[in-house]
Amino acid sequence: MEIWWYKDNKIGHTKQVSVLIDELKKEFNVSLKEIICKKSILLDIFNLCSAFIVKDAQENPDILIGAGHSTYLKILADKVKYGNDKTKSIAIMKPSFLRSWFNLICAPEHDYGKGIENNTFTFKGSLAKVIDQPPDNGIGLIAVGGVNNHYKFANDEIYKQIEFIINLHQKDKWFIFNSRRTEKELSIKLSALAANGSIEFIDVDEKSAPKLSSVMSRASSKFVTPDSVNLVFESLSSQGSTYLLHLIKKRNHKITKLMSNLILIRDVGYVESKNITEDLQTYSLRNPIDSHQIYAEVEKVAYKISQLIKS
């Protein structure tokens, strides 16, 4: 099966399509072509219009797939130019327009209120590799994001919560990861914690360090900030308990509602913060439900695509 993968420069989009293609490889013998897409809407519209006039029957891909607005018009143009009845155009995430032109759209259910189109299949949160192996009770993970549009990210508040977590949960080894959005001030403070031999701080730019995904799959307790949907659902796609650090919402938004719902159904635990006085704050930990099943959204999407290919 020949897959053309249209890639923008966003890591979150790349990771989701990558794990989906890996899942398809379990069933199909895949030949992969990667196409780098830059944002160029006028050129993309021109190429789409031109494709109706100048077609090319030499190429014969089975799947055209991509995530992100820079990819969608390019997928549709190539479907018109190169495609035939067997060629399926697939959008991961929700395109803003021409959605009915795609054979299949696979998008997070939180992107929809009402009116899901017939060619749309929804999944929870984001796509992540499913790792169903017992965790190591001696390993804990803390992963922090940074400045974002949905939550106030107070460095001192995050640091105090991390101190509380490490003191509450005694682990043989704690791994603390920052991200590209983490402010330098917080990264420096987290790095200083690593003076304790049981704590390892891993900077996002440190190439030789253990990968987040590797530690995520082994940790029995995983504490993450709720500003990254990809991070939260990567954690939920492996065994071990997932907890959300406490951040104050800037506004009600589909992302904050999604995180609140995960807490409500107890698929995640969370750090609860209470102000005793103006200068005194206390924390407590609320656990997720013990019977929580790991998320396998990428397997569901791969099965849906498999059905489309075989139809």
C-alpha cells in the first residue's frame, strides 16, 4: 500500500500521523512518501484549480494523509491530479473548509459540538502509541509545558506542586521533563532539584538523554500539566496513573472543558490547591479511578482507515 504523508512543521501533528502510520504497518505492507508542506494558501488554491485541468495518471497512491492546515489543500489537489477511485484522501484533525471533499476526516471529538459530517470519525483527545505493559513502581515522571492560551502558567506555583509531589511519592527515580514552552526561570529551578540523586531533570534540547516516550511507558505515576492535549493523552495511552497539575483557567475553552471532563470521569487524578490564607497554600492529591482502561484511540482510527481501504 502506497501512502503519501503530507507534513507541516508542527511536532504535535507529526507525532500523531507517525503513530497512526506505524499502526497501519501492522496490517499492510506500506510504501511511504513524505511531502513537506509550507503555508501557501494562494499557491495551494491555484494548484487545486490546475489539477482539474492537468491530470497525471503515472502516480497511483492508495492514501493521501496529513494533519494541519498547511497540508489539506495539497492533499485535495493531489487527489484530483493523481488519484483514481482507489485513492483515499484522509485529514487528521478538522479542516476549516472543503471537508466534504475528503474521503475521511479523523478528528478529536472536542473539535465538534454538533453536526459531525458523515465522512468524519472522531476520537478522544489525540493519537498516541498504545503501550500495554506493566509499569515500574519505582519510576515517576513529571512533565511540564509552559506559556499557553488556555491556562495561567505560574512558575512558582508549578514548582511548589512538584516539590509536594516528590515529597509525597517516594520513588527510586523521578524524571522531570520541560518543554519548548517552559520559561528558563522554571527550567533552572527544576534542574537544581536534580542535585538529589533520585531526581533527573531532562531538558528538551538534551539530545542524548532518555526520551519522554520511553520514560512515559515505564512510569507508574505520571504528573503532567493540562496545557498539552498530546502530552496528556500520550500518558493515558500507557499503563500507570496519570495526574494533572493544578493550573488556573484563563477562559472556558474546548481544551479546558476536555481536561475538566477527564477529571470528572476520573480517568486522571489531579493536584488540588487550597488557599488557607493569602500567603499560605496547601495541596492534596486526588487519585484516578483504579479501573481506568488505557486509551487506544490510534488503534480505533487505524481500523476505520483499514475498513475504508478494503471497501
